[in-house]
Amino acid sequence: MLSKILKKSDCASCRFCCSFRRQSLWETPLFDLETKERLEKKFPSAHFRPAGKNSFTVDLSGGYRTDSPDEEAACPFLDSEKGCVLSAEEKPFDCKIWPLRAVRKSSGGKIFVALTTTCPAVNRLPFSEVQSLVKSGLGGKIISYASSHPDIVKDWRGGFVEIE
């Protein structure tokens, strides 16, 4: 979705979006039940935990070796050589639209598209490029999907820039 502004090589060399500190576990991508069950068969070492009424996230608790809140654990679907091993159908929506997010500022509030400011590749781009891409139709697609899948909508937090 973001190939107009991000190169695969930028993402492959960074992989920041595929590892999580303990304090950022709320950012882990969400999977529906069907995808979770399929992935458990395909990747028996991957473990999931409930994240909402109809959603699950990967359980990264076994990936931490210390008690440091700054230690990062990688997504179990990240291969250090190949990158993400999930197919396009298996990849969570959060991963497909990173570093964009479908967010809302209050419970039941309007859904909008925001940019997370932690992506190094996007931070090198003029904000106007990202904004133009979102306003050219991508934002509408994100909001439409999020409206029909409310479990994927993140709560507003610091580190976001509202786009649409």
C-alpha cells in the first residue's frame, strides 16, 4: 500500500516495525481467529493471546531475556534474512499500512488516519508526500476497513500525527 513512498529495501534493512518493547506491546498487530488458527498450524512455535473480542496478537513474552523495559522482542514471523515470512493474505492490516494507523481519540469517536512518528524511512520524507498519498484514496480505504473491523482501531496515543 505504501510502495509509492517507501522502498522495500528501506523496510528490509530497518525492521523497526517488527520488534516491540514491553511498553509498546499495544502496538503488536492483530489477527482474526481464522488467521490465528491457520498460523498456529503453519508455525507451531508462534503463540497468541487474546487482544479483543474477536482479535488476537502474538505473545512475545517468551522473547524477552531481561526485565529491562527497553529490551525489544521480534515478531515470531520476522526472519532475520528474509524479512516477514507471512503471505499477503496472512499479514495483519496493521503491518500492511505501517507506519500509518487507524486511530480514534475517544471511545466511539471518529476513526481517522494517523502517522506514527517512529518510522525512520518515513521521517526522511517531506510530510506533504505522506499526506498526499493518504488523501489520494489510501486514507479512505484504511478508514473503510477499520470501520468494518473495529477491533483493529488503535486508541490515540502520543507519537501520532493526524493526517485525515
